[in-house]
Amino acid sequence: MGCGWLGLPLAKSLLEDGYAVHGTTTSASKMAVLEAAGIRPYPISLQESGPEGPIALFLKSVDVLIVNVPPRLRGAHKENYVKKMQGLHRAIQAVAVQKVVFVSSTSVYGDVNGEVTEDTPPKPSTESGRQLVISENLFRKDLNLKTTIVRFGGLIGPNRHPVTMLSGRTGLQNGGAPINLIHLNDCIAILKAIVHEGWWNEVFNAVYPEHPEKAEYYTSEAKKRGIPPPQYFGDAVQKGKKIRSRKLILVKNYRFTTPIQE
């Protein structure tokens, strides 16, 4: 559900492993792209009033549903993400899907300081984080589903890195705060491991286990790209949260493959 920056390469990788893959898109022009990749495409849009498009056909014969639809709560066109997920949940209840992987975010932990593990209670400080927590619980509390939640840190990879948005900005604070990022390659590998290994009814933090300070890291990344670095000022004391992928590393023995810095 959602063949975008993460979903499309994930779908292609699952195809290479021999899975039959259904994929959704809200773009008519992308239907041909999915089909050419070997993905069975479905034009589906999640709306507050319920899914639009052939949702029952998309979910038919699906063993595992990976929900990869982030909230859109910035800008003028805000949405009720929870209502969209409630509509999807009703559609799931009407078919035989039994396993769900819900792609969430470490934003559910809010502005806490110090180390954060999966045992840390969510305390969202943004509307996006609040609606993600409610949506997580919507699937987790359904006893007819085996649901695993993956809380990714900031996503980086091809054509995506936060330094491009920070470049040249001045007066930034909290330069001593740790970063919590993960590369696309590890996102795909973790989601595939959940499916392959049957890691159900779990909650995983998924963040690369190195946490350089923001000012140091983004200055270095900007110089590598030949763009103006962001300028931080003020207190350089390390404040902020450091997300630990404790369950993945210590319980499941997952080893991250792609560093967040070269």
C-alpha cells in the first residue's frame, strides 16, 4: 500500500525474492511503471470517507499487507490520517488479510531527551506523531491481525537527504543534538526480514546505530555535496533523543548494512 520512494524499490526487491506483489498508486501515469516492473498495479487513494478504487480486489489473496502511507499534515491541505487508516482497516476486516506491517516513525516519541528504546512510551509532540500513534494502535489492538510496527528514523538514500533542505540556513539551534537516520537499503532489508522471518506482533525502532551531532554531520554532508552548510549557533550541549534499535540488533541479530555517512 503506497509505491513511492520506499514502496516501489521494496516491491521490486520482493519480486526478486519470488513473491507476487500487488501495489497501489494514486497516480494514473504510474500504473504503467508498476506494471512494467512486474507489480500488479491498483489505482487506490485513501480518503477520510474510505478508500477510493478497487480496494477489495487489491487485498484479495494478499497474505501480508505493508502499509506505507505517511501522514500529510503540513501545508494548507491537512488531512485526518486516522480516518484514512480506519477506512483501510475496515477494508482489511472484510477480506482474508491476516498480517500487517505498519510503517510508522520515531516522531511518535516526541521531544524527549536521552536514549529511547521500544519500551519508551510514545509521547508525540506533533499532530503527525499523535495520529501515527492512534493508527498504530488501531491495527495492533485487532486480535484478528498479526501486526508489526516499524518506526523508522529520518529516511535517506537516492535523491533524498535532509541536508538539501538545511543547506544555507542560518540561526539553527540544537547543533549538539544527535541525529537519527536510516538508509533506504536498510529500510528495505528490515521490512523484508519481518516478512521472511515471521517477526509478527512486534514493535521495532529502525535507526542506524551511529548518532553524530547535527552540526558536525550536516556540515560534513553539505561539503561532500558542494552546497552551503547550515549554520548552527548557541548551546552545543547534546540535547535530544537518541533512538536505539534495541530489538532489531539485540533480539533479532539484525546488522545494518549501509552507513549514514561515507
